[in-house]
Amino acid sequence: MQRQSDQPLIVVLSGPESTGKSTLAKQLAECYHTDWVPEYAREYVENLKRPYAFEDVRQIAQKQINQYEEALESKSKLVFFDTFLIITKVWFKEVYGTIPSFIDDFLKLAKIDLHLLCYPDLQWINDGVRENKNKRLYLHELYKQELDHYQFNYEMIKGQNKQRTQQAKQYIDQLLKAH
């Protein structure tokens, strides 16, 4: 999947739950006056009136792919994603022990310019949807392994509040200068 010259740069925030991805994605979009794609999985699961199932996670993955394709049509120079398919792939693997092949096929071709991998050094906050308080470091390593597997460009985001934002902006500024 080659990016056209008029397509935006894509920056994805990844990391375990309660690592500030949503807050950071929104802050960065505001800072750069650009688009961001909120976390769809959260919205989907919050609206279920039952526990999620395999088919629900498959629908979430398909929606994430559709959002990516829509983002490529954006007239913005930069689009931020609050989570994406790496997290969904690991979710499938951890919860169901299997991964639909379309996810791997898509990730092999996806043109994502930068992943910001948020480290689990923020306090975990229960919000009714989160379920992995004691697995955050483990999941962080799985996300890192997946980013390495696909040879995606990524940077680690650590620290508290403004530190995270400043680190992210530094990496994004470098990306923008390179393009």
C-alpha cells in the first residue's frame, strides 16, 4: 500500500490500557490542528449490552481498517489514531488464541508513518471497560514485539503528563521535517 503524495502522515498511539493514549491523541491533534480518530473499540464495547465476543472484535478490526482508509482521504497533513490494529491483533491472540488472517494481511501493507508506544508508567484507572490491570507490562512487550515484527517505525513514550506530550511532539516534529 503506497501512500500518494497528497495523503496525510499517519501516527498511531499504541500501548496497554490506561497509558494515556486517548488523552495524548486528542492533545496532539489539538496542538497540530489536525484530525484524530478516537478509539473505536472502547465506544463499541461500552455500547454492548452483553460481554463482547469474537465476532465483535472482528467487527472492531474491520472498522479500524475502514477508518484508516477514510483517513487516507483526509486533506490534513497529519492524522492521529488513538489505538489501531496492533492492539486488536494482540487482543485476538490473548483472548481467543487465534487471529483472523485479514488483520495480518492488512498490517503487512499498511503505511503507518509513526507508532507512539505508550509505556505503562501511569497509574491504572478502572473505568468499567479496562480488564488488564496486572498485565500491562506483559501486553506492552507484546505490542513492542508486533511493531518489531512488522518493522514499523516507533518511539517509546514515557513519563508523566507534559513529559509524554513533549516527547511525542519531538518525534512528530522530526517526522514532519523528514516529509
